[in-house]
Amino acid sequence: MELLNPNVGLIFWMLLVFGLLFLVLRRFAWKPILGAIHKREKHIEEALHLAEKTRAEMEQLHYDNKVLYNQAREERDEILKEARAIKESIIEESKKKAETEADRILMAARESIDFEKMAAITELKNQLAQMAIDIAEKVLERELSTPDKHKDVIEKEMADLHF
């Protein structure tokens, strides 16, 4: 029960010990503790400042990445657009070349057909001429089979020529 009702001597010694402890702590421990606390506080402030700076840099990097991504997408779209245009021009050029080649082949075929046609007509004319000559020869042989008929034909032809 003495702790609940302290006497004056105990209070005196407790205050004296506490005062001495306070002076010793102030003299030897208070400055290093406060220095460590200030140092730690400064370190925390620097860490917070660095974290804020890093966050701002990350936001800037994120923004830069978005800009680069958008630029890359635009460049990709432009390249695809150019590729499509090139594809279309190549297709169009190929169509024109194919049409030109087809026209050239058709012209060559027509020329070949015309040449073959002319050759066939010429061959037919030659055959007809040869047949006419053969027929005329046979007719003349029959007509001129006797010397009297031969003489009559020569006189008639001479009369037609007016000699």
C-alpha cells in the first residue's frame, strides 16, 4: 500500500534520480538521438522528394510512350496505305501489260490467219489455174486432133488479130 501513498522521501529520491537521468540523457543521448531523428527525417524527405520526382518521370515516360505508340501506329498506317497503293498500281500495271500482251497475241494471230488465208487463196488460184490449163490442154487436143481443124483454128485466130 505504500506505493499508493508515497511518502515525501520517496518522492524526493524519485525526482532526484529522474532529474539526474534526464541530465545524463540530455548531455549524452539527447543530441545524438535528435541528430539521428533529424537525419532520418531529412532522409525520408529526400526519399519522398525522389519518389515524387520518379512518379513525375514515370508519368512523363508513360506520356512519351503513348506519343511514340501513336506515332508508330500512324507510321504503320501510312506504310500500309503506301503498300496498298503500290499493290494497286502493280495490279493495274500487270493488267495493262496483260491487255497489251493479249492485244499483241491477237494481232499476231490475225496476221498469221491473214497470211495463211492469203497462202490458201494463192494455192487455190494456182490449183485453179493449173486445172484450167489442164482442161484447156485437153480441149485443144480434142479440137486440134486433125490437121484440118488445126488449120481452121489458126486462120480464124489470124483473122481475129487482123493480120
